[in-house]
Amino acid sequence: MKVFMTGGTGFVGTYLSQELVKQGHEVTILTRREKPPAPAFPGISFITGDPTQEGPWMGAVPEHDWVINLAGASIFSRWSTGYKREIYDSRIRTTRNLVIALAAGDRRQLLCSTSAVGYYGPRGDEILTEDSPQDSYFLATLSEDWEAEALKAQELGMRVVITRFGIVLGRGGGALSQMARMFRRFLGGPLGSGQQWFSWIHQADQVRAFNFVWEHPKIHGPVNFSAPEPVRNGELTKALGRVLHRPTLLRAPEFMMRLVLGEFADALLTGQRVIPKKLLDAGFRFNFPTIEEALKDLLEK
């Protein structure tokens, strides 16, 4: 099988592409670099292009069986007005161009386009599934518009799966590496009240979920890529402390987080209690359903 991937050089894409080629698939990664990096694994190739701009790269998209859209500017930064526009435009334009590229082909493909559990907005203790309504703050509005662009591919006869990611926990980068670094320096602790929900997924289960979606053609539309047992930030903090053998008493005050991170702090101080109902109902079983199991696997080995 041939896979076309945007965002394939990022934290999630690097691991996903390597795992897919280990399974015998061929992966083409779109990169902005004029001189692409040397492939880390046989079966990975690169094509140069800017996904936010139409260009020759689009001609390669119809040649693939599966398109995975991971591209977008990182949200883990202080949100100025200009940077929020960059976050928004990078996702909307990339997804729009992919759909245009798919329209030039003559076969039915699978488009897996990323979204996020931020779609649901800050909802307190409410249990959220794929059927829960969207909220109105920035990440929710962004996710709604992002998903709408991808779903236009259904009009072309494509199967579209919207992968709503929880926070991906893995080795070699991402949120866990940043958190573990702080805890190892005895600087770890709850964020704000610690009562906000944290929806997450182990990177190995994320890859398995992608494969599961590919193998089950009846799955379409939004799918929560998050573990079945979300935890509060305080529970996550305690679990990290236990695994790393560090104290967890240094709380990050809300006012300080807002001073440093601006509006982005609200995304960390609120959360979503998300359940992967579609995956569970379809028979998917997580290898790492609990935060303790995930952290032990990722940090003790």
C-alpha cells in the first residue's frame, strides 16, 4: 500500500511513517525542505512542496491509496493574534489543497485528516464522544473549520476519517518529553487546580488505531484517537512522579501560566474528558488503556 503524508517529519509523523514502512507499506512524505533529509528507513521517500500552496506536489497525491494529513503549525507556543492566524491558515490551506489534489484522481482513496479533542472545548466533567457538540472557543472553531475542509472529500467519493487526537505520549519528543524533563529536575507539579481533564494516547496505540481505521472500511467521520481512561491533570502529575521517583509538589499557578503563555494557557488549564466510543464499539482494544501503563512503558524502558 502507498501512503501520502503531510506533517511526516514532526513528532507524530516520524513515528507513524516508520511504523508503517516496518509493516511493508511505502510512505511518501511532503516536506518544505528544498533538500529533503535522507530516509531513515527503506520505504520512506520525500517530495518537496509547501502544503499551504498549490504546486507540483499535488500531482503525486492521486497515486497513493491512503492520504494522512498531519500538517499544521504547533499550538504549543504563546498565541499572538498573528500566530493564531498561522495556526489556522496552516491547517485550512493544507487540507483544502489536499482535497483539490484528490479531486484530480480517478479512484476512491482514504483520507485521514487530523483534528483534536479541543473540538469539544472546555466542558468540565462531561463525558465526551464523537457525537458531542462542538464548542465556540479558538481551538474548537479551528477544529470545526479544519474538519469541514477535509469532509469535502466525501463529495468526491472518498472515505474520510477525522482523527481527533488527544495528547500523544511517546518517546523522542512531544508533550511527555517536556513534562519528564521538568520532573527529572524536581520542577514537576500540577497545572493550576490540577482538576482539568487530560485526554491522551500512547503513540503505539495511535499507530494501531490508524491501521484499524484502514482495515475497517465502515469507519468514517470523526474518530477520537484517545485512550479510554482520561485522567485529571493532578492524577497525571502523581503518575509521572511515581514512575520517575520525583516529588510533585511544585504547582504552576494559573496567573503565572497566563502571563507566560497568554491565551494558550487556557488550553492547558481546561480540558476534555474524551472517550473513544467509535473505536471501542468497532472492537478496537488498547494496549495501553491506563496512564500508569503508558508511562511505565515509555519512561522505564
